[in-house]
Amino acid sequence: MEDNKNETSNIVWHQSDITKEDRQKLHGHKSLMIWFTGLSGSGKSTIANALQHELYKDGSSVYLLDGDNLRHGINRNLTFTEEDRKENVRRTAEVGKLFVDAGVVVLAALISPYAADREQARILFEPEEFVEVYVKCSLQECEKRDPKGLYKRARLGEIKQFTGISQPYEEPQNPEITIDTTVMSVKECVQEIQSYLKNKIHLREEE
Amino acid sequence: MEDNKNETSNIVWHQSDITKEDRQKLHGHKSLMIWFTGLSGSGKSTIANALQHELYKDGSSVYLLDGDNLRHGINRNLTFTEEDRKENVRRTAEVGKLFVDAGVVVLAALISPYAADREQARILFEPEEFVEVYVKCSLQECEKRDPKGLYKRARLGEIKQFTGISQPYEEPQNPEITIDTTVMSVKECVQEIQSYLKNKIHLREEE
């Protein structure tokens, strides 16, 4: 069956006559991927949601790909092994790329514990289109918060594969933005990101 | 490893505070999935592209998921076995659902030969959100056109799994729209679809 794989070479790329730039013009802003990575309970979804709200209020076409929600849809047939986490990140990045191509500011919030997988996600995009946000929070603090009670169950051995407990989390070395939710409020985190984005998503007047 | 699967039950759905309706309001129109199915060479990509162009000109936020292009991205690790074709359709439908949720009119153009798989795609959407377009064209005519030279190679046995030659194409029984590209021009096909969409994507004034 290996020859099936090679049939991909039979597939012709169809260039759409409506471009990413056309769609950005329609929406009135540039599109990019804002990738939130961090431990479970660090605050990724909360901050991404709050940022989404602010961008929407500004009139931007924005969409949040929440790792947990994707596990109910496109990624529902994936487990939590290292291999499947890799595929989880890959698919999310590919979906994000489609959204960026569609002219949408797309936010992705998922643990994405392995640096190599995040790097694979990044290289799908133009350099200025990918913004990695490290949602930093100590394991101790995440475990104290434990908003879904998952750390407790991981400690009890009820969840076998859990980042920070039985699987590693590789900290980003050069993220575009680091926000520390141990000391910053949600509002402060959002403002920090907005300030970074300021000149990145607005189309210049002459465009 | 089977217990990994069950960990999906640990995943909490995060409700975004920006809704599909909010995004539709921002874009000024409703969102839906227009699903083109038909044999290779029937004209799916051509017609979907032309329709996309018209919708864009009308100021709609529109995006085309082309089956061939997705095979270079989100679906790059899939082959052409029946099982993988099913997964190809499933992922495309799930991506489409995200776009509809994002307030975008999304077009999908892929052979999607199995009726059951298309049905699985349909049920992901609200009834009024899914429009199946059967791009009808006889095998004889598609083979005569053979724009990518694939039929020839399939007949020579160089491509083992090819819809219409060595794999079945199950005709849609109740598509919302049927367009016959043997007798209709691209322009006529697009007009037929636009006429169907007329009252479906515009938000009512009071909205």
C-alpha cells in the first residue's frame, strides 16, 4: 500500500484567484496566527478568549482554535501519546494556516508541550505571521488552581499521560511574547499582547 | 492504550464569548458550507473558484477548501484507501465547521465519492448551513477532458485507486443543487448556485 502515499504527487495545486491579500483588504486588517502554549491550567484559553473579545470589539475578523474544543472535532481521533500530540499540533497549525490564508486573525490555545512540534507549526507560516505566546505559570501554581481537577486525577494515576506529571513540558526558548500568569492579571496579559500586535495587524493606509 | 481514547472525556468544552452570530454580524452575512462533490475532472474546483470570486465581489468573507490543496496540508498523511478517503472527508468537514463558526462562507471541492461520508459531513452542520452541490458529469466526458492526465494513468494501472475506474462514485440522491457540466457553462453553473443562495446568506435587515 506504500505506493498510495506517492499518489500525492499526482495532486495538482489549484491557485485560487482570490488571494490572502484580497481577503485581508476585505476584513481591513492583516491576518496572523497567535499560538498560546503552556501547562494545563496556566490560563491559555482564558487569555486567548479575552484577547479574542478585544480584537472583535476592534472590528477584526478573529477566531480561536481551542485545543480542548478541537479534540471534540478535527482531532477527536487522536490520543495523548507523544506521536498523537505531535499530530494534534500539526493539524491545528494546518487549520490555522487556512484561517490566515482566509484573512482571519487566528488564535490557537493548546498545551503543545514539545518544542520541535511548535517549530514545525511555526515554519508553516511567514515569519511575521506567527506569534508564539508562552503562557508561563509554575507547575505548582497550575496544580493549585487545577480548574478541571485533572492534576489531582493525574497524581492518582487515573490519567496516565499528563503534561507536567508523567510527560514533559518543554519551555519555549524564544517566544515572541512571554506572559507570567502567576503575577499578571488577565487584563495585563491581554494588554501586553495587544501592545505587541499594535503595528502588526493593521493594514497601512496606502494599502 | 485504549484508555487514552477515554481521556477525551476529561476535556472540557470552552464556550467562546464571541458567537457565530457575532461574527456573521461583523461580516454582514450568514455563514454556511457549500459542498461540491463529483468525479475528478467534473469541474468542481473551477466552479467553486468562480463562485468564490462572485461572492468575494459581493463583499462576502468566503474561503475555498480545495480537496487537492488540503492533500498538501491537513490531509497530507492520508492515502486513497476507502478508510483514508473517509478521514479526508471527515477532516475537511470539521475544518469547514470551524469556518462556518467563524462566520465565513466556506466552499469545499473534493470528490467525496461515498454517500455515507458526505452524510457524516452534513450532520456536523445545522440543516440550513449545509448545501450539497452535485457537479454532474459523465465518466466518459471526464475521461475525455482528463485535465490532469490522471484517467489515462489510472487506465494504464499506474494509479491503483482512482474514483470511477477502480473505485466507485456514489451519486448524491438528494443534493440541494445539481449542475450538469456536460451541458452548462461555468457561468451558468455559478448563476444557478447564486440564485439558490440568494436568500440564504444575506442577514435580514432587522438582524
